Amino acid sequence: MTLNLTLIAAAQIGILGFGHIGKTLVRTLSAAGHEVKVANSRGPETIPSDVLSSGGRAVNVEEAVKDVEALILSIPLNRIPNVAPMIASVPSDTVIIDTSNYYPARDNKIDAIEAGKVESVWVSEQLSRPIAKAWNAIGSDSFARKGKPAGSADRVAIPVAADRDKDREIAMMLVEDSGLDAVYSGSIAESWRQQPGAPAYCTDLTREEMAGALAAADKDRLPKRRDIAVAAFLERMGDPKTNPDADFGVRVSRALFM
């Protein structure tokens, strides 16, 4: 299947979630000319106007999922089952893009993932539909500060996983429009290569470097590396809610994951 991306140069996008990654998604995708609706669980009045300055609209959750070509889930992984009933009403050709990662200290332990199930496979099963995986493998500060126009030297690249051609192509187009180089990482079953603890995760590599990082991933080593990084961030930041800045986060991730 070949998708003519010129037909969706200005896509209708819904974003569920307004965390660290969601804020930058609203800003960058709106600035790129897409029509962006964003919602969170607390209501549109809680979304600051400065984040909407590029043209994004704050709406309620029900409106965010209506009449969109792509729906981005920027919520913690353990909340995925909560939105599954709503996703069931979304047309099957709508591209669902998941940005989440599994952190057991935050998400509570999920037995299937603890037993080795790939995080994105679990998400797809909860939603009962295909998904793409993107924007999970970049720190929020890097995403907010390091985006560059296409063709820029040393542009940060991130992996994108998907099974369907349409999901892959739209997700990669939107990643490019958000200021990053998109690198196809393979199927959802192989998306463990961009999970926490992998060399491609939050290490701010270029497009040329990304292929080698994806190939070097060792699935069995990811959980231990992830947990060591979490401990380092907690010791530095002092609480589990504050994300590290790009300089410290990338330095630790490269030291532990590569």
C-alpha cells in the first residue's frame, strides 16, 4: 500500500493527554499546519492558552476523538484500558499513535509485560486494534528544545513502529512535522527495540546513528537498565514526577543503554 501524503498535508489530529510530550505535540503539529484538538481528563479549561498559541484547540475528550485522521495517545500506559471503550467508536482507518512507556513503579506491575510481552503489543491488545508507536523514545526536554527543520544538521531522530502501511506513513510524517527525523523501526512486535533501556531510547541520536542502535538492542537487558536509569533520575531530581533535563537525561541514557 502506498499512501499519497500530499492529500493529508493538513491533517485532522486529536491528542488525548496533556503531559510533558503532549504539550510539545500540540505546539509543533499546530505550527506545522495541522488542525489539532487536545483533551485531558480535567477539562479544556485546564489547558493553558500559551500551549494553544500555534492554533491548537482545547476540547473535551469526546470531541477530541471525533472526525480525526490520527489520534495520538499521550497518556500513561496504565490508563490505556480506560480509553479503550472510547477508541472502539473511532473508525478503523483512523491512525492510532501511542507514545507511552511502561514504568512499573508508576504504572503498577502489569503481569503480561513483566512476563515479556512487548509493551506496544499489550497496548494494541487493550485497544483491540492496530497502532503505531512514536514519540516514546525521546525525553520531554529534548523534544521541547531540540526540534529542527527537515534537513538540518544533527537533527534528532526517533524510531516509529507500525504494522499497517498507512499507520507507518502518517506517523512518520507527523514525527517529521514535529521537528524530528523519523526512522522506521519495524513491526509492533519488534517495537521493544525502542522501549526504555534500549540504545535507541532517549539517547538523541541522528538518523544515521539510529539504525545501529535499533539493531544493537538486547531485549533481556532492557528492564534492568530501565530501572537503574530510574534510580539515577530519582536520586538527581528528588521526586518521581519531575523529568530530567535533556543534558542530564541523555548523558545517563547513553551511559547505561548504549
